[in-house]
Amino acid sequence: MAELVIPSLPVETRCPPFPLRQYNGFWIPEPILPGVTAARARFEPRPSDVFLASVPKSGTTWLKALALATLNRAKHPPCDPDHPLRHRNPHDCVEFLEAPVAWSKDGGGGVFAALPSPRVIATHLPCSLLPGGITEEEGSGGRIVYICRDPKDTLVSTWLYIKKMVAFAGARANDDDGKLLVPRPTSFTIEEAFELFCDGRCVCGPQWRHVGGYWEESKRRPEKVLFLRYEEMLEDPMGNVRKLAEFMGCAFSAEEEEAGVVRHIVELCSLDVLKDMEVNKSGTQGYVKNESFFRKGVAGDWSNHMTPAMAARLDKIVKDELHGSGFRFAVAVSRCPPAEKNHSTT
Ligand code: PAP
């Protein structure tokens, strides 16, 4: 593989807190590019691997928790008071494939080589940037679970998260890693975030191209790629957890159904329960507090932050870009509650 010369790639510095570099048609945060190349060069997939893929702010944290709780339910029943999810944030339980830190720990297969099978590994990388062995027809590959979300809600969730992240990371701007931060903006308005998003300039964006890539892959290899929608999971979490379990090769038995295991997993992984855990109220993930991963968790919150004209413009871009693919985002069935007075941003 040709060596990647990062400074030669197009750069976008208006999307805090990291510079984005355009690589193979996607805007990738500069600090993770070494992890991307390491993963593509050295990652060795196993047939039993489960990859959880998403654009950031599409339901990744939830999917990590659900997949982990489902796959490990024999060892860690969801009602176990010592369940890993009661002591660790889902992001501490399931590592990102492209996290440079995961590759810096040894010279071989990163932290992943030491994980027992079946491994659960997350990624925000587009399908076209995954290590070849995962997507090749003949690859030893593993399975991919993809989750997508209405781009308008993804945008709003991203914007609010970035604001929290910038406020928190700003205090660390003089650390060793500080050089990787773009200048701390005095403000980052929804209008600015919207223009960048519409131009595809967001983490691993364009969002619709990311979604479209996995959609195509799920059509090409349905037995290897499960395609989920955040809004449908909100509507029917138990049905989707059953689907997830079946896809991962660990369908629930009649006895488990009888014992309410599916319901217990859904409850353990619910926004309210995870949000209330001490580790998620107090811990951090480097540049961000754990609490920032849990906000409203609803469909349609965009309407509290975007104008109808903005929504119509983004919907049209996405519709045009995905025209002919047969793909449609889910429509929110239940109305999102209005934000509190004063145009709440939380
Ligand atoms: P990440 O990509 O940075 O990990 P991700 O988990 O994909 O973020 O997205 C966070 C969104 O998922 C938040 O949405 P919101 O800002 O619109 O509220 C967050 O609230 C929501 N979320 C997190 N955990 C859950 C959960 N257990 N159930 C439902 N939604 C959740």
C-alpha cells in the first residue's frame, strides 16, 4: 500500500475540534488517519468477528451496548449487578478499529489480536475504507451490523456534541495532543454546522455516502451485513434485538424468551438506565465526558434546532445523492417533544 502523506490531503479546519482530511472521498479526522492505515495494513479479521459500523451520532453507543449484552449474555446475564455495562461506558467495552491508540500498544495486531472470539469491534469508517479482509467476497471476514439515522437528527446531535467537546477539550488545548486541535472557535452555530454537513464536511462524511456504501454492501451480502435504522429501533427495540441476536448467530431460545431476557437486555441498554450509571455520569473518553454520549435519544429533535427550510434543503440533497439506490431513511413515527423554552440546546 502506498504510504499515506497526510499533509498532501485536502484539509477542512472549520469543523471543530479536529482538522478533517479528505481521504478516498470521505472527511476523516486527521488524528485517526494513522489508525486507519494501521488497521488497513495489519488487521486480521476472524469469521466470528462482529463489526458495529455507523456515522458518528447515529446510535453507536446504544448498538455497542446491545451487541455486547446480547453476545455475552451467558457469561454476563443482563440482570447481573456486576454486568460490565454497569461499571464501564460502552465505548470502554467495545474499541474502535481505527483508534490509533489501539494500534500503538504493540507492533502486530493492535489490542484486537489479544481479544477472545467472538470479538465485537466498532468503526466509523466508510465501507470502502474497511480492511480488505472484512469486505472481500472470499475474505474470512466476520459480520457487519450497520446503524443509520435521519441525517437531520445526526447533524443536530453532532452539533450539540461538538459544542460540549470543544468546551471540554479547550481546557486541554496545551496538552501534547493540543497541536491536533483546530483553533477553539468562539461559537459554532447550527447554521455553520449545517453548511458543512450539507457539503459532506463532517466526521466520516458525507453522511449519505457512508450510509449508501453500507446499504449497497447489505444488498450485495445480506448474510454478512445487517442494516438497522435508529428510528426503527426506538419503535421496536425488542424486535430489533432479536434480529441482531439471530444475525450474530446467537438467537434467543424459547426459555430465554420465557424468562424475559430480551426485555432485560433492552432495559439494561436503555438511554435512561445507562445515563444514570455512575460511570456514565462521571467518567471521560479523552476529549469528552461520558455523559455527552447520552442526551435525548429521540427521533425528530432536529425540528427544535433547524428551520423547515434547512430541513427541506438537506432532505433534497440526500434524496438526490441516494437516488436510484432504493434506500430511504426511516420517518420518525412519534413526534419529538418540543425543546424547553429559550431554544434549549441540550
Ligand atoms: P458516537 O458515534 O459518538 O458514539 P452515538 O452513540 O452514535 O455517538 O450517538 C449519540 C446519540 O445516541 C445521542 O442522540 P441525541 O443527541 O439525539 O440525543 C444519544 O442520546 C443517543 N443514545 C445514546 N445512548 C442511547 C441509548 N441507550 N438509547 C437510545 N439512544 C441513545
